[in-house]
Amino acid sequence: MSVRIFGAPPRYHQGPGAVRDLGRIARGLAGSACVVIDAGVHALLAEPVAASLREAGVTARVTSFSGEITHAAIEALAEQVRGDRPGLVVAAGGGKTLDVGKGVAERLGVPVVTVPTIASNDAPTSATYAVYDDAHVMVAVERMARNPDAVVVDTALIARAPARFLRAGIGDAVTKAFEAQGCRAGTGLTPFGTRPLLIGAAIAEAGYRTLRAHAASALAAVERGEVTPDLEATVEACILMSGLGFENGGLSLAHAMTRGLVKARGARDAPHGEQVAYAVVVQLAVERRPEAEIRDLMGFLREVGLPVRLAELGMAGATDEEIDAVAALTMTAPHIPNLPLPVTAADIAAGMRRVEELAGG
């Protein structure tokens, strides 16, 4: 039996006001830092982050980031700060800023600390980062030598962000339990290039149970701008459990379908979390799960405002040709073997049509 790998950030910090501990956390890693803050939250975060680092004795250069995360943007930012010889990169903001911070840290050969201000996906814990071209077409998924050295999640910031971001994070996290099951049942590999350990699926399934119990109330709390136990549980599921679940449990058809959905009429404009929430329902149909199980998942997704049919992704009146095109592109993803049975494009298209029938019934 081949060697299997478990990977995770060494430290994860979560709670209201957690950003105030950033200086102490950074000091344990380096005495100097390059801080990259999302331009959209720069006015909110720049001073608290700088003050925390200053009080801990960490010298820092704070810069903002906006625009597309391209190889050129990463190289330019790395070159800009290389002369400062930072011992650490701190990346604060949404997914693009976290990913550009990871890319800069990788090029400088230093640790990275992620500080997400939204919970729209599990990027903060992951060793991977996506790179696009100027037209926002993904060109690569890069992988750091290790996961971020620390993840700092201030739930007071998450509670202030629009609820649509948390809803997308819930959609992304919901998939991980089913995808880990598919990966283990099939012949798939995790992002570490090995067969999954049992703990990956266990974490992913715990995340799904957490979301079933707390996600709806968490969304209501964000609408009020409040930090509640339900929000804390949901954020942990969306960022930590989802990240550990996919990196150690593997991905499957739900994420494979984004290959087609990102190019499909209307659906291309939906957030990633909405795309994969719909796609995981298709995965269950392709796996020939019982109708009751598919309807149960649909009911939960509808409860939290996530799509379960193509029209809800913005693709009303999908034609047979459009469905076939999505299915064909899905087959180009590397996650296709991560299923309990071999599938074809025709199987995926049939699953999509089955979901349309169930969603309309």
C-alpha cells in the first residue's frame, strides 16, 4: 500500500477580534512582514493590522491589492517587496488577495499568514492558489510547498460582510463530504497526490453535519451583523473543515463540473459556491443515489438559498446542446476518476436532466 499524506495549517485562530492577535502570531514566525490587504477593506484593516504588528515588534510594509491575480501581478508584487527582505507575508481580504499573498510568499520563500475577511470558500487554509489571465480565465492552480503557517479568522469581520459571501462558502463546503466519499470509493487522489486517509472524509462529513445544524441560523445572524455560536460553527465548517476535507479527502464530480459551468451561458456568472452546490446534486444523481437522498440535499440547499437547478444558476431554458456541452467539458477535469463508478459525458448529461426533473417536481 502506498504512503498517504495529511496536510493542514500548523495554527488556526478563530473568533471575534482575532485580528488583534495577529502581531503575536506573526512574531512567532518572523520579525518583519510584507502585508498585502485587499483594496476593498484597506481602510478598515490597514491600521488595526499595522498596530498589532507594531505592538509585537514586527516591522511591516503594508500595501493594497486589487485587480486580477495573474502570474505577472504576483511577480510584480514580489519584486516590489523583495528589497525589504520580509520574513513573512500576511495576506488579508478576499480570495484573490489571499491567493496573491500565497504566490508572493512562495516566490520569496517565506511563510504566509492568511486573514480572510469573508467566508466564501476554504482558500485561507489551503496550500493551493488559483492564477488567472487578464480576462479572468483560470490558467493554473499552483501549489505551495506547505499550507499557510497560520490562519486568522476574525468572525466580527465575517459578520459584517454581505450574507451572499457566507452563502457561497456554505455551497462550497457542502460538497466536500460527498466528494470525499466519491474519491475514496473511486480511484482518485487528493491534492497531495496520494490516496485519501480516513480522516479527510471524517472531517468533511463533520463539516456537512455542522452546516445542516447551523448554516441557516448563521445566515440570519450575518443579516443582523451579529456573531453567534451558529455563525462560529458555520465559519469553522466553511473555512477549516472544508479546507481540510478537500485537501485530505479529495475532490470529485461537483468540482469537476466547474469546467463546464464557468463557460456556460448565465451559469458562468454565478459564484463558485453556487456552481458547486448545484453540481453536487448532479453528482448524487450520477452516482445513482436514492431519490430520497437527493431530495433531502435539495431541501437543505433551498433552505439556505442555494441553487438546485440550472435556471437558478442563471441558465434558464437550458437546451440539450448546452447540457451536453457542460457535460463534455466536465470530462476534462482531473477529478473524474474520483467516483464510485466509471462515468461518461452522457452519464453526466443524464444526471443533469434527472436533477432538472426532480427540482421541478
